[in-house]
Amino acid sequence: MSTPSIGPDFSHVTSQARAEEPARAGQLEKLLLLPEIFGGQPDLPHNIVYVPLGLAEVKRHIDENIIAPLAREGAVTHYSATPEYAGDSFIPIAITVTATDPGSFTTTIAVWGEALTRP
């Protein structure tokens, strides 16, 4: 007997081309791993991941309202947003946002699958 999945299942979305169809249908949106406010470029493929609607806004809020003030204060000088994948899916199951040096801030945005069940 299989365990019912929680949330959406993007295991069948295994390429950018397959992600663009649900994006056009309004089910997924682009998210910039390194946002423009920190020097990210919106047209670089390796800076773009696709996520369910609303999660780009969640990350934008973290970047602009938590990390940017810490950077202005000099509390953090390094930034990363690292996607975590499951199987062959092109859609990350989670994105870990980290700002460090000299301080430290880390949070993880659960996107789908097993990441939604983590404490």
C-alpha cells in the first residue's frame, strides 16, 4: 500500500520544456535563485527555477525584508539560494536560502514532495 502524496507532484516535469507548459497554464512561475536586487540576472538559465504560484513572492519577501536589511547593516555579505531536487524532476522540492558572514541566516522554502513533510 502506497502512502498518499502531500501537495502537488512534479515528478513528471523532467525538463525546462516540460516546465514551460504548466507555467503558461498558470500553474508554475519562474523564480530567480539570485535576485536582481543582489546582482542576479533574469535571463541566465542557471539562475531560474520553476515553482508553484506564490512561492516566488515568498522568496522575494525573504530577500527584500529579511536579507536585504541584514546586508545593509553589514550583518551578512554572502548569499546563496540552493535548489534541492528529487529524482529526475526539473522542479526543485525545496530551496535553501542562506546569508552569511559575519552573521548567519538560513531558511528553507518547501516546494513539493518529501520537503513538505519535513519539520
